[in-house]
Amino acid sequence: MTSNLPLINIMFLMITAFAFPLIKKIKYIYFFSYIIHILLVISTLATLMFVVNHGAYALNIGYPDTFMGIQLYISHVEALLGVVFSIIFLMVVIFASSTIDKEISENRIGLFYLLVNILYTSLIGVIYSNDLFNAYVFIEVSTLSACGLIIIKDKGETILAAIKYLIMSTVGSGLVLMSIAYLYSITGHLNILLSHNVIVATYQDYPNSVLIILSLFTLGLGVKSALFPLHGWLPDAHSSAPTPSSAILSSLVIKVYMVLLIKIIFRLFGLNIVKDIVIMDIILLLGSAGMIFGSVMAIKQKELKRMVAYSSVAQIGYVAFGIGLGSIAGLTIAVYHIIGHALTKSSIFLISGLMISQNKSKYIEDLKGIGHEMPITLILFTLASFSMVGIPIFPGFISKWYLSLACLELNRISLILIILASSLLNLLYYFPIVINGFFGKENLKGRIRKSKKVNPYSLFPIVTLIILMLLTGLFSGRIIDFIALSFA
């Protein structure tokens, strides 16, 4: 029974999603959402424990060696990501119950929770899928539901952002579909493991085909994950969406496509094949450029959520950097960074939404002295900023430290300078908010201490995410070792 939980979760989410618009009372919508997401946290934890005790396993629906076969594969990475995703979704829906009615009209709240469930279904579907066609189907579902969560605010800026996202995402999806079709024409399989066996036996006969397929996958998934310079849709979409939507989009949605790229590189092709392909160097180059460019653009922003959105471009750069190294250590830290950043960025977006709401302004300049009025909120923002900058013991530091070690392992010492430069740039746009928020007579003038009260239901999920972020840093050794089991 426990081994079937990933499939049960997908079906459960899909079925219950359509009940939300039928519920008339808002408080019952909130309660129903709590129950669903608490059950999902329990379920994903049970799946994680099953993998710990029994190892990775495949879950077959139909006949996986045929065109119509469906297979889910749950290794240590998938099981761990399932838990992280379920916890973040739970925290976001708890936060949303105290704030979403201020951002969207009451008659759209049921639709909002429907879209949240559909999005969650598609994301874990991509994570668990071991056949590429079903992964593609889930990718398309995630695109449509993500667009819905952006446009649900029903303002001009959100409509334009959603259209821009949909157009670029459609291009990305098209490239992914082309790569899947090309792969099928060579291997005769859509199952990742079966395709891998064929590629290993024949790739020397099709070197250009392997290059084209991996290039198409990288471009397609790069667009959807906002990998530099394919990130044009992200700042508008993440900054204009409702705060809970922004938290999910930035912390989870763009990460899941990187997870799929990791699976394609490691499980579909294998490091022995891709290490000599030029596309890996291109991924490394784009990751490095994203780390720098994303931070430079974040420094220039005047709006808080837009700054945080550009920061996500830089953080996806770190993930791509780890992938581009083409080593087990690089892939392992890429997954670890996905987890650490998901917890950190979701909390930062939720905190940003609170500060913007309470301060009645979206501009960074107007947040000076806000630490006097909202000290707990800004303290939480400070802790999350420490991780983004790379202060020791925080997961952001752990990622950068191990990425540096991976560079040393490959004797590519010059790449460490890019990591250091990016960390310095992160400091230049996060720390001024903290310093100006807490200090300076001019900044504190007219501010009344603790004058802006925050609903405990809003603070609880943020505090929980910050605690989990800290634990991810403190127990990084065990987490990294656990992740590495999937690449053994």
C-alpha cells in the first residue's frame, strides 16, 4: 500500500481539486485545503520512509515497455523532493487563508485553491514520472495552472504577465516535445530507463542526434525554468501575481524543470555520455552568467517583489552551474540547492507580501525603518537573506561551499571566482533592506515601534519555513549524503 502512495497522491489531488469551486463558504474552503495538504505531507513522509527502508522503486501502471505504458520512479531524490514540496504547499495555503481575500475577489477563492491543487498535481507528476510523454503532459498542466494563478488577480499587469509567460512557455514546451519525438524515433521508447539502455548501446552511431536531443531538452526546460537568458517572462509573472502564487512559482515551479533536466542528463543519457558533449559547457556558461546577471538586475530594481524575482534568475543559475559541472558532486549539490532555495525563497516572497501589504507600498525605498514597525517580520527576512547571501551554516552557504569543492575536484579553480562574485552581488541588494529597515535616524523617523500588527496565521508558515531552512543548513551533511544515494 505504501509503495502506491505517489500514484494515490496524484489521483487524490486531481479529484479533490474540483470540489473547491463547489464549496460556498470561504472558511470551509480553507479547512478543506488544510486537511488535503496535511494528508499529503503525511503521505509523502511515509513514501520517504519507505524509500529509506527499501530503496528506490518503480511503480508501473499498465505496461511500461509499450508506448502507452506509465511508470513512476521514486528514488531518494524524488521522495525527499516530494516531502519538501508538500510542506511548502501546506505553508502557502495556510498563509493564503489569511491574505488571499485581500488580493483577489471572494468569488475567485475557490478557483485559486483548485489551481493550487492542479499545479501541485502536475509538479509531483513531473518529479515522479519515469516516462517522458507523461512528464510532458504534466509540464503542460503545470503551465496552464501557473498561468491561472498569475492571472487570477485580474489586473492589467497580471494579464500581460500571464500572456507573456504562456507564449514563452509554449515555445519551451514545443522544444521539449520535439526532443521527445526525436528520442522516440531513435530508441523506440518513452521510458527513461529503457531509452537509456538503447542510447548506451548505440550512441556512438548517433553522436549528433544525442547532441540535438540534449540541446532541445536544455533549451525547452531552460525557458520554463527561467535559465538566463531565457528568463524574460519571470520578473513580470512573479512580481505581479498574488503573494501565495509568487511563492509557489519562484520556489517550486521553476525548480521542477531543473529536476527533470537532471533526470534526463543522469538517467537518460548518463554522465559518461554527456561529459564530452559541448552542451554541458553551455549549461555551465549560462548558469554562471545567470548567477551574475540575475543579481546585477536585482540590484537595479526599485520594487521589492521584482527584486526578489530577479534573485530567482541568479539562484537558477546556481542549479545550472552544478548541472553543468557534469559530475556526481555537481548534480548532488544542484538538488540540495533546489531544496534549500525552495524553503528560503518561499519564505522571502511571503515576507515581502506582508511588508508590502502593511506598508501600502511595493517600493524598496518606502521600506526604510520598517524593522521598527514590524521587527519580527524583518528579522525573518534577515535570516532568509543570510541564506541567500551565503552566511555560514545557512543552506545558501552550504551550496556555494560544496559547489566550490566540486570545482576544485575538477581542477576548475577559476569558476570559484564566479561563485564569490555572485555572493558579493547578493549581499548588495539584500543587506541594504535589512540595514535601512533597522537602523538610521532618518530611516526610523516617523515610524512607531510595533505599530503594524501581523496576523499569527501569516507568521506561522513563514516561521516554519525559516526553521526548516535552518535545519537544512545544520543537517546539510546528512541531506547531501542522502541525495547522493540517487546518483550512486
